[in-house]
Amino acid sequence: MLLTSVLCGLALQSSQASKVDLLDDLSRRAGQYFLDNSDKSTGFTLDRARGAGYAPSEFNVASIAAVGFALSSYAVGAERGWISRSEAVRRCRLTLKSIEEKAPQERGWLYHWLDFKTGERQWQSEVSTIDTAIFLCGMIVAEQGLRDREITQRADRILNNVDWKWALTDNGAKPNELFIGHGWKPESGFIQWRWAGYSELLMLYVLAYGGYEEMPKESWAKIERPLVNYNERAFFAGGPLFLHQMSHVFVDFKNKRDPAGYDYWVASRNAVLANRDYCIDNPKGFEGYSKDIWGLSASDGPNGYSAHGAPGWIEDDGTLAPSSAVACAMFAPVESRQAAEAFKKRYPKSFGTYGYTISLNPTRNWQSPDVIGIDLGQMMLSIENAKDGLIHKWFMSHPLVKKGMAKIGFRTTKEGDATKRPLRVEPR
């Protein structure tokens, strides 16, 4: 009788588990990454961790971008019932207190890599404008989602402390510069490269226009937008999927056009589907590629980290990033779900505690032992946006974001089915 009861109980648990939606499960697993890998005393989040089935490694380096995704994940967890609101608030308060008191910074900009227990700069890393922007976006999501007085006060101070002019003009050395620099190092000064070509930079400029009154109007207009066409799909730049995902998990560009008539949601959707088309075409004949097994993005590979991507900018050695395919859910929900199911079924060892490994290469019978925080964060926020637009609702409601979108000149469009719209409509 007791054995029968136990077996019935196990069968019920198995039945209930089978009813859990895979994308919901992946989002929650990603959220667990941030709960497990954020330091108890600082709140700073490890850049990467070992996946299930691999011996633990003593990682100790946090990325400031992963910290931003962690903040977002706490608000999502409270909303979806994964953690209590009080725990989400506690974690966000701790993290923002550490940012203000322990994280080294320059003119409000944060270093790329930190010791996750002390906040000390690691690897002689740069003060990174784009990684700071990712952190700020994650912080805005958490602040708008949790609506806690202390979090709001700290977030406002952190936002107001960012010196946009310093990053734009190299502290006055380039007074007529239109594009924000990549960053700065105390040993060598400002990095020569600038955020001028289409990439994950969109969110950086939305924040800049919202936070800096003197941001040049023409900066947005003069961003380089190299046009790519593949299988009659038009998009910008091509290359790794993350370029087309990172800004969009925060900024809701759907049903909007900028002053030049560009629809950036259409551009990213087309880039995503072209990435899938490329994997279906599989011009290099790698193993595994198919209509369901796809996703080229920056990731670990058998020969080290590389910016895998296609078409347009092509870097393809047979390495696929499952989480990046799933992170396309906000653009192509059907295709992303099919990819999620196919990777789990065909490559079960790629699926673990926090979801999928960073990457796998079927041709070389290789997969990464690790998961990366920003990859999981993008996947989680994209899934939540695909479900009900939760992250977009929170982020777009912030006054700074509203101001930034308005100053750029975005307008809402009513052109019917968004999936059938042209990339650009000539402004009247």
C-alpha cells in the first residue's frame, strides 16, 4: 500500500512537471542562475558558471552587464511567483547599495569586470559604456517592476551620476563628436572606437537622449546602417544574433518608426529569420543544422570565444548557441519554441540546471561546460516579452526612456500586420 502511494505520488509529480511549458521553464531556470550566482554580501553576479554535469569551477569575476540582468530577473521572479517580493526588493537594494559604495567607476560609468565578492576591478578591464548601459537598463526594469522607494532613490542617483558629455566628447577633447566612445582605461585613456555602426548600441542612445539634454540630434540619424538582404529579407549588418536582441529585450521598438522611417523590430525579426534560413541552407555542410537546430551568435567554441554569426557578417565554424535561438522568441515565437524543443530532444546533454549550455558544435562532438549570465538574461527577458510584454511595459514606462524615444523622434505606426511590414517607409 505504501509503495503504491509512493509510485502514485511520483507519477503525479511527473505528470505535473510534463505540463510545465518549456519556455516558462527556461525562463525560470535562467532566473535561478541569478539567484544562485550573485554574491550574498555585494549582490554582484558571476559572468559565467558551470552547467550541470561538469565539475564546479571557482569563477570569481562578475560582469556589470550580468548584474543588470540579475536586477531584472528579481523583478520578474517576484511578478511570476518564483521568489517573494520582499526577497526581490532585498536583493535589488543590496546590489544598488554595492554599486554606489563598492563598485569603482569613472564619471558614473562602470567597469566591465569586477570581483564578485569585493567589487574590485578585474583583468585591467575598461570602463565600458555599453556594459554600463546594459546594467542601467536592467536597473530600470527592476525599479519600475518593484516600485520600492529605496530602489527608486538609488536608481535615480545612479542615472543622474552618468556623465554623458564625458563619454561623448572624450572629456572635451572631441567637442563636435557625434558618437559615444566604447570606454576608458586609467592606464591609457579613452578607447579609440566609437558606437557608430548598427549593433546593440540602440539602447545606449535611447538612454543618452533621455539623460543628456545636449545630445546631438544628428547622432541617431548618422548611425551606420549597412543593409543586408538574404532570401528576400532586408535587415542591418547581419552577424551574431545578440546584436539584434540585446537592445530589444529592453526597448520596445515594435509598431514604431524613427524619423528616417526605419522599423527596428522588423529589421531584427528579418535578421533572426535570415540567421535561421542560413542554417537551413547550411552552405558549409555542418552537422545538425536544420529548420529547428539553428542560432549563430557570439559564444564559446571549440577554439575559444568567437562572434559566430550569419548572414551578412559571416563567422561560422559549426558552433550553435541554443539560448540565442530561444532568445528570438519576441520576434519569432513559433520558430524559437521549435528550436527550444529540438535542442532539448536531440542534444539532451546540452540542457541542465540553468537551461542550455552556452554553445555546442555537433560536427566536432563538442559543447561548452559553461553558461553565461547575459545569454541567460537575454533569453529570459525575451521569453517574458513574448508572453505578455512584461519587460517592455516596465522599461518603456520610465520617464528617462520616454524622453529618449521622444527626442529621437519615434512615432507609432498603424500599418497592419507587423510581420509583413517593410524595413523602411519613406517619411512624408
